[in-house]
Amino acid sequence: MSYRMSSRLAIAALLATGTATVLAASPPTAPDERAAETVAHMTTDELGTLVHGPMAMGLFDMKVPEGAVPGAGYIPGIPRLGVPALTESDASLGVAYLMGIRKDGATALPSGAALAATWDPAVLREGGALIGSEAHAKGFNVLLAGGVNLVREPRNGRTFEYLGEDPWLAGTLDGASIAGIQSAHVISTLKHYALNDQETGRQFIDSRISEAAARESDLLAFQIALEQGQPGSVMCSYNRINGAWGCDNDWLLNRVLKGDWGYKGFVMSDWGAVHALEYALHGLDQQSGEQLDKQVYFGAPLREAAARDPRYAERLKDMNKRILRSIYAVGLDAYPPVVKPIDLQANAAVAEKAALEGIVLLRNQGALPLDAGSVKRIAIIGGYADTGVLSGGGSSQTHGLGGPALARPRGGDGPLAGFLTEQYHRSNPLKSIQAQAPGAEIFFRDGRHVADAVAAARKSDVVVIFATQGMTEGLDAPDLSLPDGQDQVIAAVAAANPHTIVVLETGSAVLMPWLEHTAAVVEAWYPGARGGEAIAALLFGKANFSGRLPLTFPASESQLPHPALAGSDTIEPDFMGNGHAGQSLSVDYDVEGSDVGYRWFARRGERPLFPFGFGLSYTTFETGGLAVQAGKQGVVASTSVRNTGARAGAEVVQVYLTSAADRPTRRLVGYQRIELGAGSSGKVQLSVDPRLLARWESNGWHQAAGAYRFALGRNAVDLGSAVDVQLPEKRWQDVGRAIAKRKGH
Ligand code: BGC
């Protein structure tokens, strides 16, 4: 061992147990170089350490390994070399509650759909930094976050975790969240790679799609998030993609991720997604949650394979190098987690701000904002609004101290059934509304009986009716109707009182057969730790609405590319989306290709109930003309915006491509949220990513020569006047590689 090496390892070992300040004094070394050095000093046993690990949940008969924090998983470290253990927790919306096993609480951010509805990377970044810091303060150094599967299938039970249907919006927001998490020296994943777009049959469904369609849609979202967030790890998915399992997919892992995109971090498996040793050769670097697989393939079998087969020996070194590289790049060894108390009160303010920005006003017939001075009798109906706000189920479930205010069973028994229950955060809409209108008389009705709800509606000035769509990992919604007969109650209440305001707490889009009869509709999603307070502040105009839909709300399921959920007629899913042994399922994503969400609606000329990008405000905005310039720096769009109303608010400027080389299309190519005081104006300039103008053709991007037409959109349907720009023909190999190199990734 050279002196240089031994002193560096000694420092690393010291830092693993001590404080972080020493490292700042020593010269920084590139993570690649450090990783290579450490690998060179690893024994055969040590080479086998970082590449697999168990679940650490303490559920069933699984013990929490020594040194682990109760959480999703654990990978032992190598103290001799100063390599820290990986202590892993879910997920993107907060440090997962794990049914209270740690007996602690964490800040629950609003759902991914709500965060995406902010169209504000700063909110995602701040939220990421918050959950990263909370993870760190609980002893975790890996967050299984960064979910960016596109909403191809709005009935997907995990729609609430993800960031909408558009690759640019979802990718940029996800990148911001990942960067925020990693600023706390906690590795974030980017997941679930890829095309894991529904839960039904998730452990065996085959997502069939052409390369071009995948590159222009789901893969593009991952690629953008990767470039902007530089995640230490990518989690491969359960499903198959064009026949090959997500974690055994040579094309997806070796060719696209590590080849074309130049990714230097490591690929970890989803829990229970490894079915053979050969996965190592096809790009998987770490077997997670190993008790769920038939064998610990990356344990003894991998070590033995490495002893006899140079391909495995080489891969084993590469796997270690990749894991170490991320450990060093994110500073896990230099800044180890320090368990300390968390100021949940202060952090809840961040969750509340995110909710205020992400809640969307869908309809307002002059009913909102409510005037606390004049409204005397308010009926609040349904949605357990006297108790809490809904959250999403499954591994991402997060709760504050004391756990859920209410957990409503969805059937089944045993510990896993607990993950499925519909759980409510301790943030009370009823009390928050009462606090906004202390002089008003408030009635609550649970909404179970139509007659009772109608009677309450009749004797009040205003009705606020809460409706919920509980969604969870492991189960898709059978359709987009509100469950539990809520449509019937809303319709009856709206008929009884014209001042009916509907507040939706949904994971995804829902149908609204009663829409025309309501005075206002608010999409509050799963609004997080301070959701009740945020809803009330917006209803009473203490804050202005600025959220915009990150996914299309269809008028009917017949408008979707897949009018019925794939497998809904054949697969009987269990909690893990397994279905039953021997079943198989495939879904043909070439039906819509890369025209996901609003792009499909534009292609078919279908009018949705509410389009992607839609959202109202208490003020009004006027945008100036759109100018688009094509130069050496690429395409740049600019405009000005003025707040023409009487109160402060935020507009989300959206620029769409409506035809490319004379071919009609619809594509969000830039967006920016801008806050403006009453009467004030601002300028917006957006650089268009060249991939959004191009098509994927024969192994690369192709921008055909011709006229490209752009328009400002209030949303994906309401477009302003068009601006044409001539662009030359261009072909290039993946720009991701160039961008990754530039950022030193
Ligand atoms: C989920 C992942 C999660 C993992 C660990 C899996 O079932 O798909 O998103 O990170 O469990 O809890």
C-alpha cells in the first residue's frame, strides 16, 4: 500500500466514525480515482460485501441486522477501508413510517402528483433537501426516492408517487428533488427503471414498446432526471421490458444507462426483482432486499463465479467501483449520518408551502375565495375531513409523530395488509376551516348517507364536500371513478345547495359527472403534513392558487389509449402486484408510443375534462407575444407576463411545440413559474432542450429540416398564436453523454 493510499484510507476510516471537518482540509480527490484505489485494496471477501444486502424492516421473522436502522434495506460496510454501511429508507415523499416500527415521525411532503403540480423545481429541491436531512438525522444514508415513471396509465396505484405524464416536467422536477436529497449527503435512487407504469402484474408484466417511443418518453424522463440530479443509484424495476426483466435488461442497463448516458453510479435491484446470477453480467450492481429472492445470487454464487470466470471477476470489481464511487461522490464517508432530533414543526412549514403551490383550482363560478366575514353556516361533508388528510399507501407512506390519524382497512390480514390501508395525516381540514372562519357555524357530516348530507347542505350557506380516491403501491384503481359512491353524494349535495365546493384528495385523475352543478372544484391531491391548513388558506384566499395539472384528466376512460387497465380482466393482484403463479401479462405501449397523456389527446383530437397544465387563480395574467429564436445556443423562447388582477399570484408560463418539420405534434418544450405582485410584470426566457424537438431514429436523435411551430399555452389545449422558426437538419448521438461529461458526472 502506498503512503498516499494508506493515509487516505486512514482518514476515511477516521471520518467514518468521527466528524466531517477533517476532509475539507485534505485535497479533494475525484470519486472515480478514490473508488478505483479502494477496489484495488479489497480482499475477495470484501469484494463480495457491498453487492447484496437484506431488508431491514424487522417485519415477519426478519431481524434488523446489527448496525442497521429499521428501514427498507441494509448493505454492510467495510470498516477496515473506511467504507460505511448503506442504511436505506424509502422514499420520495418523506422518510417512510414503516408502520411505526422505529417509533418516530417524519415530515410527509404532499404526494408526487401534488409536488409536480407546483411546476416549481425550487419546491422539489427544498423538499428533497428536507427529507434528505431528516433521513440523515435518523441514521440513513440512502433514500429510495426519485420515482419518475411517467403516468401512461392514470389508474396506476403509484401515480401519486410520480411526477406526472410529461418527460420534461417530470425529469426536471425529479432531478431537483434528487439533487436536494443528495445535498444532505444521502444517496438518492432514480426509480423504477423502466416502464414500470402499472402495479397490476408488476412482477411479471411485459411492457412492449419500440425503442424510439421509449427514448422519446419514459426513458427521456429518466435521462433528464439523471443529468440534473446525478443520483448515486438507479433502481431497476420488477417488470419486463420487451421480454427482458428490468434488472436483467442488458439493453436498458448496459447499453442505454451506462453506455449512451455515461452513468457511473450503481444499479440496485427493486426488492425481490432478482431471479438469477446472470443479472450481474447484464448490468445489475447490487441485489437489494435479498430475502425476497429465491437465492442470494450476489452472495456466494457471485464470489464463486468470479473465482472461475473472468467476466464475473471483472464485473465484480466494476460493481464495487460503482457503489464506492457514489459513496464518495455524495460524501457518505465524509459526512456520516448523525442521529439527532428533527424540528418537525419547522419542516412542516416546507410541506405546507409545497401544498399551497401544488393544490389546483379546477373550477370557480365565483364561489371562491370564501369571505370569512360573511359566510355564517358552513357544512363540511365527507372525506374524514374532521380527522385528517389522505395519503398514499405502500412503501412511500410517511407519517408524523403518533402515526396516522386514521387507518381505514382495505381488506387482507397480516403485516402487509397494514401497508395497504388508507391512512390519514394528522392535519385537520375541519379545524383549519374553523380557524379561518371563527365566527361561522360549522356542521360536519361523514357523507355516508345521502339524505343526511343533503339535509346538512340545505341548512348551510356554503358546502365544502371532501372526496377521496385512496391509492396504494401494489394495487391499481379499477377505474377513475371516485370510490364508495361519493359521486352520488356530491351530485345530491350540489343539487341541494348551489354553493357547493368540492375538494378532491386524489392520487390521480378522477372523473367528475357532477362537475357542471358545482360552484367550485379544488384538486388537493394528497396534500401532506399540513394539507388541511393549506386547503383552508386557499379556500379563504389567504393564499392564491397557482398549481397546474401535471397530468390530463380525461372526460371518460374511453379516451385513454388503453380504455381498460391491462390485466384487469385476468389478473387477481395481491399486495406485491404478483398475481398468481403461472400468469403472464403484456401491455402494448406502442398504441400511444411516445404520445403519452396530453400528446395522445392532441393526436386523437379528444377534449379532456381538464387538460395537462390547467389551473385557475384568484388573479389574472396577460402574456406578451412569444418570441422564438434559433441560434448557436439552440432554440430560445421568450415572453413577458403581467399580473393584470388585483392580487399577487403566480403564473406558469408554458411553451408548446405544435408542429415539427411540418408534422403536427404537441409537446411541452419549456415552462417557468413566475410570481408577480398585482400589476407587476416580468420576463421569461426558456432554452429548449434539443431532444424535445427531435425524433429518435436509427440509434440517435434526428431533427428534420423544416418549420417548427411554437405557441404559448395556458395549458396543453388553450394555445396562443403560433410562431414559426426554420430549423436545419441535425443528427446526433445521445446528448446525455455530453451533458454528463460536462458536469463531471
Ligand atoms: C418498491 C420500491 C421500494 C422497495 C423497498 C418495493 O416494493 O417497489 O419502490 O423502494 O420496495 O421498500
